[in-house]
Amino acid sequence: MSSIFESIKQGLTEAVDFSEGNIKQATVHKFDPVDVKAIRSNVHMTQTEFASNFGISLGTLRHWERGDRTPRGPALVLLTVLSKNPSAVIRALA
């Protein structure tokens, strides 16, 4: 049990250090903003088709396209890959 505690403690210490600007060996991945409507248009899909094919709720997709919200996390990664290589994503999900 103590090794689990030590691992959690180390992670928390690193998170606090990072939040205070004391970056040691943290790897931070930053993605550029994506134009969701342009990505959808590029794959020639309606909002309904796009949402259904990529597991996104239609409401969320509409918010992204209007700019009310921005994609984050795995959705941002998916959209980034779709913007760079849509055929690879479409093939992978077929």
C-alpha cells in the first residue's frame, strides 16, 4: 500500500510544481484550435452524419461549430487527426 501512496504523492507534487511554473520534465501537448465546421465540410458530411460517424452528440457538434464551446481532450485529438488525415480516420472506423 505504501508504494501506491508514494506514487500518488509524487504525482501530486509534480502537479503542484507544474502549476507553480516549476516545470522539470513534464511533457505538455498543446493542440491548435480546430475549425470543426471546416473539418466536417472537408469530409462532405452533414452535421447528423458527422456526429453519428465519430461518436459526437449532435448538440455538442453544433455548439462547437457556433463557437459556444471548444473541443477538448480526446475529441480535440480526434478532430486534429481528422483535419490532417481524414481518410485514415474514416478507414480506421469503417
